[in-house]
Amino acid sequence: MDIERFGEQGIRVILGQAIDDATHESVRRFFLYTSLLGIPGITEIIPSFRSCLICIDRERTCFEDLSELLKGMEDDWRGMSLPDVQRIEIPVRYGGDYGPDMDFVCSYSGLSPEEVVEIHSGAVYRVHALGFMPGFPYLGPLDRRIYVPRQETPVLKVPQGSVGIAQLQTGIYPFESPAGWRIIGRTMVRLFDHLHPPFSLLSFGDIVRFVPA
Amino acid sequence: MIEVLSPGFLSIVVDRGRQGYGHIGVPSSRELDRHASAMARYLVGIPEDAPLIEIMGNDLRLRILEEMTFAITGARVKAVLDGEPLRPWSAVHAKKGGVLRVAEVLEGLRYYMAFSGVIDVEPVMGSSTTNLECTFGGFHGRPLMKGDRITLRDIREPVGLLTVPETMIPSMREPHLIRVISGPEADYFSPGSVRFLARRKETVLFKATSRLNRTGIRLEGEPLMFRDDAERSIISEGLLPGTIQVPPDGHPIIALAERTVGGYARLATVADADMDALAQIRPGDRVVLSSIDIAEAERLWRAGRDALSFYCKKQ
């Protein structure tokens, strides 16, 4: 575990270098432990692939005190038992109007649309982070056979529920939004509901499978 | 009650921001100029966490349907109440039926309006601020439109009609000097290209493009050069308001208050003391970046905070 200061209000807790299961598990343990504890002065804990970003309220704590506290807790969070993850199936309509970039993915990969669907829906993905927009999951790892680069210029608007792929990740746009990923399908499942806790369908660490609908 | 006769270019209800949901990607969406917002609330005597209105653009027109006091702070504007010029950064008393008009924004980008009552909107996830992109919070999750009626609760007269002294009103004239602290991926860049990060006396000049909104400010200038052996993106990770990210094209983007995670190299973070200045940058303005260390940034932040609380207590 490395603790680095980031700006005046950020603390990066780095729990590994690569995107792998061991790193993910450490991030999840650290995130759950520190969130449950409710440490005064911490305003946000944002878990991602290999680190957590902690935001602090400087009226209530400081970098030095908090990093000492976090170092002292390492044995505790490493030893905690982890709750089960949710497993969630997301029905997707692939291709056609729902997946305007399917042709690009096929020509880039040399695969047919059926093969792309089979590969994309044949794997399980982990929620490595939620961000960009509320409820947007960064899911991985994507099969190398359907690797595609991001859009050079983001598309100005994709509909709510668009399912995209880029590099070795896949994700779902919870709202109509600009998009830099290649859109291959759409789901009618609602990923974010601001009126009802816990607001986001998915949580950090959940396992997602796409089902052709 | 207030009736919107014309909402200007963009008027939204904001507050100090949504907090504690960063792990599910929910950004703060807070008021961008916190000094101007705090002063507006102080002038009309409402709580520190009460919502107010953040406005961009000319020709805001409001009809004030009940007798109350209001204040306009932030960007320098030319405003009239029932045809009479009024003084910004001051508490102003309006009679029932009074019509307020902001004719022109002279300097800066965003101005703030607070009333001597609490804007009655339903909080979402603990905050009354508007998330424009996801259309929730604030006034029905959207900007104010012609014909909207905003209800105010607990209208009361503030203790006196105060005016903020000139010394407490920041200049918003360009070029904007923005001080930054070196970021986690600063070493991805060729030292020659980011000399301003290593040497205190160096600065670098950019221009704000028209790609400027509450999510971020895209700058243009001499593109920043990545080191040959450095990655052009990072494994996506958390961002702070004010984080300066650099996409592969070398043109920096300053994040404001609508993103929690990013995938571009984080060159630097804007000092908290200069965050309010970011809110007032207009498209085309010159932006000068210079670097300071964290200790200096903290001193500046503390000085600003102390000045504000000293002023607000003294009255």
C-alpha cells in the first residue's frame, strides 16, 4: 500500500500496479473497511482499478494525520472477510439502430456481428470502477479479439442504456451523454435512479453478464 | 415567489454540492464560485448551505412577487430594478412586483443571486444542486425557463442592507493567473514542455476555448509533449475538482465539478484558492498557469478562508 498526496484535498491509496484479481480484492477490502468505519473528515472514497482516492475536509483532518491512521489499519482491513458480490444479468439488444458502431467493430476485428455478440455476451465482467457519470460501470476484462480503440472524437450524443466497448473495457451509459466508446448495443435496464437508494444498480466489485435480448 | 421572465443563457439552482456518493460516480455539481456564493448568502442572511441561483449570460429578467431582499454577486454585471441601476455585491430591497433585469455581463462569466428566503426545491441525495447532465436535483433537474415560478420559504429581512467592500471583490479581468500543484502523472511529460512545474518563475500561457462548461475548461496553446516512453492515458482513477488532465493531443482540460473519474494523465491540480477564478474564465480568455507547492497552496486557502470569516463576523 502506497499513500500519496494528490492536490490539497486528495489522498491516493495505491494498492497495486496492474489490473488483476489480487489488486481488485485489496481495493475492495480497503474501500469497504474505510467506508464502514466512517472516518471523520473523509468526504469521499472513490475506488477504481488499482487505488482509492480519498477526499478530505481540511477543517476536520489533515493529510499527515489521516495517512498515519490509514497505515495503522492495514492489518485490520487485509484481514477482514469480504461480503459476496452481486451477480447481475443485463439484457442487451445488439447491433442495428441499437449498436451503430457494430460495423466498425466487425471490420476492425474481422469478425461477424454474431461472433462479436457471442464473445461480448460469453464472458463475465467485474465492475472495476463507477464514474464518468453516476452509475456508469467500467467493466473488464474485455476479450482481446474484440479490442477496438476509442473514438478519436467523442460522439456528441448516445441514448441512455447504450453499451459500449473501448480498448479492453466495456461499459453502459446510464444517461444520454457524449461518448468516446464504440456502441454495440442497448439495454432497457435502468442503471441509476436518483430517487431510490442505493441509487446505482451496480456496486464496485459486482459481476456482470450481458444477455442477448 | 419569483417569476422567471427571461432566464438569460443558463440559470440553475446550486448549493455547496452533493457529497458522499463519489463511489457510484455522483459528482459534486456544486456552485463554482464559492466566494461569490458565500457573500450572496451572507448579504441576504440565509444559511451557509442554502441553495441560490447560478446564472450565465445577458438578459436575465425576474419578477419578484413578494417583498424581499436579494443580492447579486460574482461576475460584474449591469443590473436594474424597476429601471433603477442597482449595486452588485450589495443587499437590495425589492417591493412586491418589482422587476429585476441584468442587462449585461461586463467582466467574468457566472453571477449568483440569493434571496432573503430559502429556495424551495426537493433535495436529491442530500443536496439541492442541479446535475444538468443527468437531469436531477435543483429545479426539477433542469435550467430555469420562462414562466417558471420559484417558491421561497421563511422570507425575512436581513439585519441591514450591507455592501461588500471593494477589497473583498476579486478582479475577473483576463489574463487569469491560475496557480497549480504538480499532479500524479506530471512525470509523463517532457521536462522542457512543463518547465513551469519545476521552476517557480516560469509560467505558461493558454487560451480558454469555447469548449467550456460546468464539466471542464479546455485550453489551447503550445501542445504539451509527452515523454517518448510515457503512456498516453492512465488506468482510470479518481479526480478532484481542478484536476488538469492532458489527452494525447497535448491540450489540457481543467475539470470543474461534474466528474469523479478520469482516464487521462493528471498533470496538475489547481490550488483551491484559485478555484473561484476558474468559474469566471470566458471562452477566449488568456489563462496563465504557474506552479506552487502544497504548503503555499494551503497558506493561500487559509488566508482566503480567514478573510471571509473575519468579514462575515465583523458586521
